[in-house]
Amino acid sequence: MKHSMFQWLLILCVTVVLTVSQASATRIDVPRLSPTRGVIREQRPEILKTGSSEEFQTFYYNQTLDHFNYRPESYTKFQQRYVMNFQYWGGPNAPILAYLGAEESIDNDLVGIGFLNYTAPRFKALQVFIEHRYYGQSIPFASREEVMKNASIRGYFSSAQAIADYAQILLHIKKEWHAQHSPVIVIGGSYGGMLASWFRLKYPHVAIGALASSAPILYFDNITLTPPGGYSSVVTKDFKEASKTCYQTIRNSWSVIDDVASQPQGLANLSQKFKTCKPLAKASELKNYLNDLYSEAAQYNQPPEYPVTVICGGIDEAANSSSGNEDDILNKIFAGVAAYEGNEPCYVNPSSNLSETEIGWEWQTCSELVIPIGTGNDTMFPPSPFDLSNFESECKRNYGVPPRPHWITSYYGGHDIKFILQRFGSNIIFSNGLRDPYSSGGVLENISKSIVAVKTKNGSHCLDILTASKTDPQWLEF
């Protein structure tokens, strides 16, 4: 299987790192930051066969609950999972590639993240995957549901605690395997990419370099003065490039949905038209579902599926009816839904339990990871600017505490990033695919000779670190 061209570029950058070092949007459901969501959703066979269980060994570290206080409860311990692959490791002094888990179990990372397995043979590197606290099997105390209902325990669920966990585990691994002089490269995608870059800045004595894939570290606290609609602007651009008629149909559909919903039996008609799993109580349920569907398709618009093209194909190929323009638009929108979701018994609001990611990510975005995503007049979505006041009220209602929208930049920095990092930062690679909506908050220009930006015009979210496929297009191969 060939490496992707993007992976090849990043391997060269990792080589440089080693060489240098040795020389109103009030909805809380912020689009999820995850490298593998699109991969697992499509169940790509080449990816799911990656890595046998024999190559991975699972370990548990007796982790400290609170790294930053000295109260008796701070010393409480919990079991944190990490997985190691020794297949290519050259032993002490050989590099360690550490993948920093994010808002999900590391099980998906083991099958979906191919970059480590491709890079390890070249450097005779040890592969390490560390699970983020409060996800997967790394849950303090009781069940995840009970933990998230306990405000005191929930308070230890933060990015700062997470990267301190990673530091503890990596130092433990180096000691346990007599690898004190092994250089460590931390790697992460999406939220994990943010963690990787922040880890390099906070723990330079542990990690010699970092690869941060699709990490929107500039999407906080108005760092770049980019309009909050940056995410939705890229989604719009993706759909418009796929098909202008598709884009226009989607743009026109929102007012049609509102108009139909306002009519007698309108919600019932929409429920029937879209085969909803339960009757719509309000038009916003359908609109939110469509918003999320289009956003997910754009974020994970990767080969060979290209979900944006799939949706637009369904919309553009839907036949016109004799009922008039409104009915035509709704028929086309539903055809796009069915093309993307497949032949399902029902769509919209299916009955299901919240996933661990949905539970955890809502808390994280309601506490410190305040990503101000809204929509402007220049997108295919109804204008809905981010409203911090409403967002704070909603989070306080759900969790009893307001978010801290300025904490990320206070703790990790971000403002004047080029000026600041030129003074002390080094050995960080920021990679972005420009079709990824989160690239609007990414580092897209080199900051220094060793803090570099790698971007690809047709890339999607975290595409560079995913497992290569035999169906990858030529521009993604070398």
C-alpha cells in the first residue's frame, strides 16, 4: 500500500524535527473534532484490516486524578489505558511516536490512524497510543454517566489535566523500557492535534517535536479576527465547488422549511416527507439535522467516498415534481439525505443513547474549549452569528457553571502567535487540508524554520494521518 503524498511530506518534516533536535448560534453541539469519524462511518475495508491485535499490547497506568492541587482527593488514582506497538522499535535511544488520544476511545485510533505505522519502520520507532481521560476505558471512579453528573469529579476533565497525564505516562514508558534518551514525537489529530501542539509548548523536556493535524488552535478568543462563520464558509465553499445548483438548492431550502412548517399540518408533512424517526416538534429539529449532516460531509470529504459529491449528486439528480417549486426543493433535499445516509427506515432524530463523545465533548466545549462557530450572510446556511451570552446561559443551565472563553489563550497562548512562538517555540508541524472547515482556525503559514505549516488544497479533516487506501487519488500518492 502506498503512502499518501501528504504523509510523505510529513515524514520529511518529522525527519527535520529529529535532525534539528539531535543537532447566534446558541447550540452547544459544536462540530466534533475527531480524525476518524468519517473513516469509521464509511467502514473502509482497507483501514479496518490495519494492524493485528498481536502487534498491539495494552497497558494501564495508575494515573493521578488532579495534577495541580494538593488536596487529599487530588491524589486519587484511576487506571488510564495506553497501547504500545514494539514491532519496529530499535530499542533504547530509538524514537518514540506517541499518539495523543482525543474525545473518543483509542480503539478507533488503532485502526484509523495509519501515520504512525507508516513512519515507525523508517525511524525504528516505538508506537504509543494514549487514551484521553474520561473516554474509553480511562474513566475515574464509577460509570461515565455517574462521573459526568458529579460536578466535583467532572471538574478534573480538562485539557491541562489530559496533557499532564500524557507527560506522566511518557516519562513512565521511558523509564520502564530504559529509553530515557529516546526522542519523543507527539502526534495528534483535530482536538488531539491541539493537545499535541500545546504539549510541545508545555512539556518540551518530554517531547522533542509535535505533529498537529487539522488543529484549529486559532479558533479561540478572536485570535485571527476571522469571522465566527469561518467554519460554515468553508462548508459552503466545498458544496459550491461540488455543484452550484446543489449549493443554491440548499441555500433556498431553509426558508421553504420554515414556510411549510408554519402551515396547518406543516410539521406533519415535513415529518412524512423526510421519513423522520419521530414526528417533528419544530422546524429547527430538521434544520439542525441538515446543518450537522452538511457540516459532517464537508469536514470528512475524503476519497473515495467524497460525501459532499454524494449529497449533491442526490440533490441534483432528483426529479422535479408537478407540485411546484417548494415541493421540488424539499424532494431534492431529502434525496441528498438519502444518498448520504443510505436506505434507512427513518431519518432525523433517531432514537439512540448519547455516545461517550457526545457526552464528553459537550462538557469540554462548555467549560474551556469555547469555539465560536456561527453562520454569516455569505454562507448557504441561515445567518446565525455566535452569541456568547446565550451560549454561556445554556452551559450554565446544563452544568451549573459558565464557560471560560478566554482561558485557552491565557493558558496556552495564541494571540500574536507568530511573534510569540518565534521567541521560544520550535519543532511543531501544523498540517491542514483546505477543504476541512476547521482549517479556518488552523495555522496555515510557517511561523519559523522549525514551526511549519503543511497544507493541501483538496485535503479534508486529518486526511494526512489516516490510513492510506488503494483507492486514493493520484494527488494523494507518491
